Amino acid sequence: MVAVPTGVPSARTVALVLAVLAYQRRLRRRDRWSRAALLAHQNRALRRLREYAYQRSRFYQDFHAGLSSAPLSALPVLTKQMLMESFDSVVTRPGLRLVDVEDYLATLRSNDLFQGRYFVSATAGTTGRRGVFLWNFREWVQVVASYNRAFDWAGSTAGLTHRVKTAVVSSTNPSHQSARVGASIHSRWVPTLRIDSGDDLDSIITRLNDWQPEMLIAYASMVRLLAEAQLGAG
């Protein structure tokens, strides 16, 4: 399906795009940090994260009891199965229940937020139990900015004044994180073709050829298949 955004983007989309651009500028400055500065920043961020979890999560208060100052290597392993079974006590925001989040995901068709506040995505569940994750606006800005870092690494000059025609071959499941990222910044600023990686390869290639993207984003396994097809066609 080709998504060529038209019309005026929503106020939330505008706010998100502007916040992502501002956060990207911060990340670019960090590219010049020394290793010592980077490690110090990571240690501070990890300490704040753990302190917050220990204060607000009943699960972590028990799971890391007596280990609040222990190094990561000394902490018990938390599996996805354990995480999801204990979801209601893991979360740090009172009133969040897995059953309500699952109900929201079951009917997700647009970019509505859970409880009007949270961006939500889920894994595919191929291991037998899918993971469900929530982010508030500030946290989602960091998620989207992490995706956009690929533009910097590829030397792209995409921005508000320079639209880069883009194709994404990943998941079109509305609950998948990559699809949620695309939906949350869906606007005429980012003309994008989204294709499900599970589609027939010949169909994917035909649509990419028709779209002629300047930027291609895809799973590594899909990039390999597309590259091999391109070499074979040459």
C-alpha cells in the first residue's frame, strides 16, 4: 500500500516531529563525546532508571530485593514470560492493567493513544508469548529519534524543508513498533511507501520499482533478498 500523506498534520504529529528533531540535535552532539563521557552518561542514566523502578514498581522491589546497588551482571535474569505474567506489578504507573492494554490492541486501527496518553506496541509472539510495551510522549520521542538515526548514518538530509521519498519494508501490523512509529509521524513531510515483509517478493520489488524511493528501510534479511534480486536483475 502506498501512503502519500496529504492535508494538514495533526497537532500531536507536529509536536512529535518537532520534539524528535530537537532530540536528534542532542544525540548528534553526543556523537562527539569521548568514551569516558559516554560511559559516565550511561551510568547516570542507569542509576536513575533503577532508582525510579525500585520506588514505583512492586515487582522490582521484590525481584531485586537486596540487590539495589549490585552490578547488572549480578541481577537475576528476567524473561519475557516472567515480565508479561507480572505486568500489572512491573509497571510503574498505578492503574495500568495488561487486560486493558490487550483490549486496546485488539481494536487498534488508527493512531489513537491508550488512555489518551500512551503509545503501545507488541511483539509478534513467535516464541509463544508476545511482549507488550507502553511509552508516554517523552519516551516515544526517544523511540522515534532512535529510528531516525538511520537517516543520519546514511548521510540523508531529510527534514522539514527537504522531503526524502522513503520506502519501508517491515511489518504493517498496526501494533508492531515500526508500524506505530510510521503512523505517529504520518504526514506530508514524510512521503512513505510501507510494504509488509511477508508479502510475495516479486510484488514487493514491483511496488518498490514503481515508487522509486530515495531511501529504503527494511529488515536486514529483507535487504539481503532485495540486494540479491537487484544483482540478479543486473
